[in-house]
Amino acid sequence: MDAERFDQKLPGSLVPITGPDWAFVPHNIPRRVLVPSDVMPLLLEAHRALARLDGAGRYLPGNSILLRPLQRREALRSSALEGTFATAEELLAYGLEPKAPTSSADPTNAWREVFNYDRALQQGQELLEQLPLSSRVIRSIHATLLDGVRGTDRTPGHFRKRQVHIGSDRRFVPPPPDKVEDLIADLEAYMNESLETDCLIQSFIAHYQFETIHPFLDGNGRVGRLLLSLMIYKRCGLQSPWLYLSPFFDKHKDEYIDGLFNVSTRADWSTWIKLCLRGTIAEATSALARVDKLLKIKAEYDKRVLAAPRTSARLPRIVTYLLGSPLVTISEVMKQCATTFPTAKKDVEKLVALGILSESARSARPTYYMAHEYFGAAYMDE
């Protein structure tokens, strides 16, 4: 790591490690942060956008169903930042029929990695119902993230015991392993302290600190971004974890990476915080627009179902289920409605006739059916 890139303002210290190299050890997180005046307009706009999103969410029926598309989109884009790519349809199909990969080249590897992120996000939300933001939560979601995928041999659920570096050119070298436990203990305390620092800024600072500590051998970026969403949810008192910033970070990948690096090299907190606030505004606005589109489509689908002759009472339930999972099989409908396969088949055929479902282009058995309008509103870029 090039020590000359770090100036005297750095929020940490450089320590020598094996060979002619240095590692960066961040200071404990400052409990008071002076926010530059030019950040305030963005901060106020970010809070307004987040309040609109959370306010709408508080009155949505079945808001947990509407969370699922946002969470799966987060899983896809956070994984893409690390070079793991899957389409939304592949993720949905894998969720219906999980399977083990047959070789290292099997695309199922990528699908499972993204699926694990989605699982870890849901697990983190459930854990926070009983636990504070803590190393226990962090280690648990890390174990789930690496379950049965690339990196499963890199001590899932345990902090690292050896040195790591970031970038093939060792652009950044995180703290030596003997510093990790103490740094994580300070981060855990910071995440749970009631401070004068604004809850969003506190969350962005915590995200920087986690990524800088880099406490695991693998999966740090994904765990850190997952933790960021959970921290905003808890510290800002949201009804549900509505905000996910990975789509914005993926779209502005160079700014994201440089923003983290420049805090370490020259304590450039202002640029980092502004980037995160821009992301908050963009993703809160996008999430609200997506939810609004989904609800308008649902209202139209409900009208079609109610106007159809001999409508089954199960069809409105299926229409609601499709909000969160727009790709289904007949077997999945059978399970969701607790009915027989022939009855589920008739329900699916009725929804096809009403233009709500159509056969997916996936060449597979069993046949997949897609609610294309739901899918487009939830997953397609605007």
C-alpha cells in the first residue's frame, strides 16, 4: 500500500506489516462529527425522502410482501458490486427450486450467492427483533451469506485471523488481524449509542468503519452494505427496512470505492457523506415510485379478477402473493393456497386468461409463469 497517499489528516494510523508494506488502522469512531454547512440541504432532502417512503409504508396493507422486491433488488445489485451476477428472474426461479451447483462453472453458483444475500438480509431483520446491532448479528449474517458458496472455506461467521488486502495492486491494506476484535467492539458500541450525530450520518460513518476494518476473509462488502440498511432501519426508527443503497452504489461504483478510500487517505468525510445522502434521496424516491406502481397494477388486477365470471376466492390471494413473488409454478400456487394441483392449475390458467400471468420464456420443467407487469415495476431500471 502506498503510504505517501495518506496525508496528516487521516482518521487512523499506518502500521508496518510483514514485508515492505503498511496497513491502515482506523481510530475509534469519533462520537461528535461536525457536519459541513453545505451538507445540510442534502441531509434535509434525504430525511424528507425517507420520511415519505416510511410514511407510505406504515399504511400499506401487507407491507412485508412489498418489501420483498426491494430486498431482492438489493441482493442482486450488492452482489453485482462484487462481480457476482444473476438476473432477477434467475434469482426468483432459484428461490422456487434451490439446488446445489454441479461444477465450479455452473451458473447456479452465482444464483445461490445472491439468494444467500437475500436470506441474510431477512435473517438480520429477524435478529434485530431480539438483539441490538452487534457482532453476533454481523457474524450470523456472514455465516448465512457464505453458506455453501464460494468462500465457504474462509471461516464463515468468524472474524479473520490473517492479514488481507484490497485490490490486486494492494491499493488498501486493512488493519492487522490482532486489531479486529477491539475495532469491532468500538463499532458495536457506536452503532447502539444515542448521539447528537444525525442517524443517517451515523449509519454512513459506521459503514465506512466496517468496510475499513474488513473483519472477514471474504464477503465484507456485501455484509457491510446489508448492515448499512439494517442500521438505517433501526437508528432512524423506520417501520420496516425500506431503504437499500446498493443499486445506487453499483451505478456509481467508482465514486463509492473512491469515497471510502478518500476518507482513509485524507479524512474526506464531506464527499463520502454527500454521496450517501444522494443515494438515500435517489433510492428512497425510487422505492416509493416502485411501490406505487405495484399497488396501481394490483388494483387493476383486482378489478379484472372481480369482474371475471365464476371467480375463485383464491385468485385475489394469488394476485397479492404475486406482488412479492411475480414468478410462480403451479406447485407453488398449490402450496400458497393449500389446495390440490388440479385446482391450482385451473387458477393459474384463469390468471393467464385474464392477462395477469403468462408463461415465462425460461425453458424448464415445471413451467414457470410470470406476472410481467409486477416484475417490470419491481426489478427493471427506470
